[in-house]
Amino acid sequence: MPDSDSLHVMRNMTFSPLQSIGRAVQLLLVAGCLALPAIAVAADGTDNFKAFVGARIIDGTGKPAIEKATILVKNGRIAAVGRSVKVPAGTQQIDVSGKTIIPGLINAHGHVNEMSQLGLYARYGVTTVFSLGGDKEIQFRDQTRSEQQTPAVSRARLFIAGPIPVSKTAEEARKAVDGLAAAKTDIVKLRLDDNLGRGTKMAPEVYTAIIDEAHQKGMRVAAHIVTLADAKAVLRVGADFIAHSVRDEEMDGEVIALLKKNKAFYSPTLMRELSTFVYGEKPAFLSDPFLLKDGNKAEMAKAQEPAFQETMRNDKSGVWYKEHLPVAMRNLKKAEDAGIPVAMGTDTGPAYRFQGYFEHLELEYMTKAGLTPMQALVASTSTAARCLKAADQIGSLEVGKWADFAVLGANPLDDIRNTRNLDSVWIAGNRVPAK
């Protein structure tokens, strides 16, 4: 991602000297909690201004909500935000009085298998996806890269891991990483998992080579793990991102210390566990109008067939994950309480993990695990943006960042399920179109 600090933003906005002075004062207002009188932001007739007026704004940083506030958008980026923003004459105004605006949700562990899924995620308020492994990801990224740096984008932003190395030797592992580095993926992902004893785990010398080569190339590594022992193993050799919960036993002080030492991110993906067993019976969410409006109808129908449900009930892996979901939830709370950066992720993309909808369900389960609604929102916005190394661009409603946000009909701080009361979604200040 290109640098986008305040000077970069101002250079790209092309202000006259007088406007530049006003811009500087405006930045001071934002930094000072917007306590000073209102100021005007000049429009020169060529600027694409929009003003979202009267909403409660939860900016994604963890700061208290701002009531009856305005977001001013110019050329796809946030030009001002707060209670004291004066809207320039001629600006398109969108009345959002009584509604709540949050940053667009960021899924730090999803999967994009078709380009159309970027639209699906966006319609559910998930404005950015970190697609952690897939053979088509580099192709998709190349198709979307230039678009994502313009004010024209109206579908979810895409970050990628690319193909997951399946190397058998250290030499093969290094070559695989070199290929990913040449393709300029955003991260390298490895899998350390034997499918609950049904397969063979990657050898230590192989995953060590992956991590070492990635770091030599200036890249980070995300690790798919299930067990506490495997989390420790990859962290000891430098893993940067634990892409699933530790699920077999309670996290201890050692793994917390390793996470802190590596400054590693932790993604719970509670929906991944849920999806392995929940269809043994008809889950209530299959009747949720929020899912029904855009969910995969064939998969929803299949999930309600008695034969499918019987298969799910008898699946040994599903039984294990059902027993261990509470462990994953307790470990999420431990990580949050210890100050580990938690980045919301769901592992959506495979069948019966409903993209867009499951991200909202993940938020609900994060609060069931003991996080506050504000903590769940921060994990799904600004912390997830940091996990993507894109916090200078997205993840919070601050001056200079892309205007990616969701307008809600109710306050998610009262009940996190209110994120499903979705009024509209905006990416770079563009309303995401209906299907």
C-alpha cells in the first residue's frame, strides 16, 4: 500500500494556500477532540464532497462514540469528522440522523474464491478481506490492485496470502516463499495441522525454512494451527500471525509471552469451529432475514436436509470441535485480556461458511466469549487493519483514510447484534450497490 500520512493526503487533495491553512486548522480540530467552533471546508467546484450528517460515530479506535456528528468525504477519503464540521455549500448531504456509523468490518482471515464474492462481502458491511490462501488470489489481486487506490472502488478491498506452500523439504519451502515474494503477496501462510490425527504435519525444518525465508524477504507469516503445542512451535521460530484459535487446551503464560515477543496477531475464527457441527440440527440463523437476503440459497437448502444433518451429527471432527469451541472462546478472552492484538477472522469462503453474514455472527460469539461490544468492533476494524499493515488507509474513521463505513439502524454498543441492522454500506464514499 502506498504511504498515506497526512502530508501525502494533502498533496493528493490539491489545496490552494488558503485552503491549506484551513486544512491544517481542521486537522488540529480533529486532534483536539473537535472541541473548537465549527470551520468551513472550501469546495472549488471540482471536489467530490459528500456529508453524512447527524449520526452517532464509532470511529474504530476504541474512543467513545461521538453523538450527532458529521463525516465529510472528499474524493473517497475522510476530510473531516466530528460535531463541529461545517458542510461546504453545494455538498451532497446524506441525512443519517439517529443512525450509527462504524468503520467497514475487516475480515483478517477469510477466503475469496470468485471475484463476485468481493461484492457479497461488501453488501454485508465487510469492506476489506484478508484472503489467507487460494490459487486464484494473485489473479484476483492483480485485477483489483489499481482499483483499490482510486475513489471509484465499491466492492471489498482485497489482501492476499496466495497459494499455501505444501513443501516437503526445506529447499522446496524456500523456493515456494521466493515465488510468493516475487508475486508480492501480502503475507505467507503455512499450515501446521494433521486434521486431528488423520494426516501428517509439516516437518519442523520445513515450517522453520518458510518463516526464515519469508523474514529474509521482508514478509510476514500467518500460521494455521489447532493446538497449543503447535502455536508455540511456530511462534518460537518467528510466526507473525496465529490465524486460528488455540483449541485443544487453555493458553498458558508461555504462549502469551511468545505472542508478545513476536508482536503477533491472533485471529479467533470461532465460526470455523461452529460450521463443523452446527448443521447437525437446524440452527436458528438459517431463518435470519439478514442471511436470507444474500446468502447462498443452495447451501442453505442443503443444510436443512435430514441426511446432511445426520452426517454432520456423526462427524467425529465436528464432535471434537463442538467440545472445544468453549476452549477457543476462553482463549480469545485470555488473549484480549493479556493485550494481544486480536484481529477478527472467520475463515469464511468454504461451503456453509456464509461470507458476510458469518462475520456478524463472529462478533456475537466474540462478545459471548467475554469481549465488550467495543472490543469486538475494534478487533474488527482498526486492529484488523493493523494486522493487514493497512492502518494508514483503512480501519478507523479518521482524516485522510478511505471512507469505508457502514450505517446502522441501531447502536452496536447496546447489543453487538445491531451490526446486522444494516442501513447502507459505503466504500471510498461510494454506496455499495444491491445485488
